[in-house]
Amino acid sequence: MTETGNIHRSNRLLSALTNDDFSRLKPHLAVVELVQKERVFEGGAPAEHVYFPHEGVISIVATDADGGAVEVATVGREGMTGIALVLGSDTMASDAMVQVSGRGSRMDAGAFREAVEASATLRQQMLRYVLAVLTQVSQNAACNQLHHINTRCARWLLTAHDRVAGDSYALTQEYLAMMLGVTRPSVSAAAAALQKAGLIRYSRGVITILDRVGLEAASCECYRIIEDEFVRLRGPG
């Protein structure tokens, strides 16, 4: 496989595809930078591209009429944006924005839709990914209602850590609060508790994971439920 092909397949969803299905997508894939705060699609507008991150975090964000926002799903190297295209829609209900910078493979939405329609095996793999995302969305909803902010914060930091290169990544308290649907003081207190326990370091908008095992122990069970489901439904790759 070419070096470019290897780069594309650092995304685990692309890596799980058969060689034939990957070959359908490869000519249309381009490596791009994912820049923090960049909006990759807007809710209600046709998606022009789909993104398969290699590293970094894209957040799917639901908003209300007053401008409030909360994350409903997280996309990283395990998946892609644009699942509505898999289900036959041209538009997405929610916004998507880059939360943690990185890189990814971008593909024209029309070319992606044609490839999915042309291959039953590609369509099946993408539908399995959609199911994993639905599990994430439902588990996130339950977690937001049932679990303490400290354990939810630990879960999100682990989720981001899985999707970035290295142990440090830029993340402001403002955006973490939006992702968790809580106030900034609540996030500040949760991060301070995790830092006091020696699990993270948080300085000038940069998170550093110091104790991964300890952070998993501090997280709720939702983290493992979601990650295991992505692995199960993706299959080998």
C-alpha cells in the first residue's frame, strides 16, 4: 500500500474496509488539517464533505434557539462525520465543529454517497458504524442525567485522549463545559479535582493526561460501554 493509503487507513473505519471498498474511496480522499473551532458542517445545510479523522476530535453539537449547545457525539479516528448520508439524507440535523486539532481524510459527499450505493459491503460497514454512533448518543444522554460531573469529565477526557497523538491536547474550559452541557465553574471544579488526584495537568488551556489508568478508574462505565461497542461493530481492522 502507498504511503498515502497508509495515512488514510490510520482512520480505523477506513482501515476496517475491504481492499475493494477502500479502493472505491481512495481516489476521492484528501488529507486535510482539522483546525480547532472550524465548523465542518452546519445543521440543516447539505453536507459538502465527509471527514475521517486520523487524529483530533470533531464534536457533533445540538443547539437551541437561544444559542445553547451540548455535544451529542464525538468523532475521531474510530469513525467519520456525515452519517446522515449513509441513511439517505443530504443534510445533518446538528452542527459539527473541530474540538481538538489534528488531521483527517476528507471526501466529497456526492462521491461518498455513490460509493455507498454501489457496494453492499461498504454500505453494511457504514451502517454498523451508524449503529455504534447511536449507541454513543443514547449512552451520552443517560450519562448526562445519571452521573456526576467529575466522572463525566473524566470520560470525555479519556475519549479525547483516545483520538489525539500524545498525552497533551489544547482544550479550553469554555468548550469542555459546552461539550458536557454544564457551567464553566462546574467544569473548573471537576478538572481541579482530577488534577488534585494526580490524574491530569491542566494549564493555560492544555490538558495533559498523567495517569491514564487512574483516569479510567475515575470515569463512569459509559466510557467502556461506548468504546467496546465501536470495536465490536467495526470488526477487524
